[in-house]
Amino acid sequence: MEAPALRIGQVAQASGLPVKTVRFYSDEGLIHAVCRSEGGYRLFAPAVVAELGLIRALRTMDVPLPELKRILEVRRQGHCNCNALKSSIETRIQSIDQRLAELLAMKAELAQLLSSWQECGGLKHP
């Protein structure tokens, strides 16, 4: 017996995400409603809750939405998406390394500024 479709509020509650976020992911095409109820409510397959868990995990790694969409599409086709996920993680690591280098350079500049600091004694110079 097939599990009944879930309304957006039920999906939100089961996934721990706000309804607004679930609606956003649906509007962006990351998750798909199976149909709409007679009252016009979006109805989702229960499997969407697991997809939202994956989306949530990948978003914490700042995986961009287009990349998320690609990963989900590969997953839905039944293909192993290990390579896609591995590629996303490697790209994210490179981005973090670049950001760390930028922050270290900024830290060095600030340390240099601080080491050359001259106290003015509280007087304003014209």
C-alpha cells in the first residue's frame, strides 16, 4: 500500500524546515509536488522528507542551488551520485581554502597596521 501524499505543512514538520523554505525549494524545482489537492494544496510524496534532509545537509556546506538540483536529479534517476557529491565537496573545500588564504592575508595586514600603531594621546590633529 502506497503512503498517502503529504501536505506542505506535514512535510515541513517532518523535515524540521519552515513551510516557507519547503515552498521555496519547491518553487526552485529542487523538490516536486506529486499533485495538488482539490483545495489547491501542494501534495508531496513522503520521500521528499529524505530529499529535504539531503538538501539541508548540502546547504550547510554552502552547495549552491544549481549544484543541489543536479545532485538531486542524478539521485532521482537511480544513478550513484557519489562522484557528483564528491565533486561538490571538493569544490567547496577549494572555496574554503581560498577564503582562508584571503582571511590570513587580511589578518596579516591588520597585524601590520596594529604593530605600527602610534598612540595619539587622545588629541585630535588638524
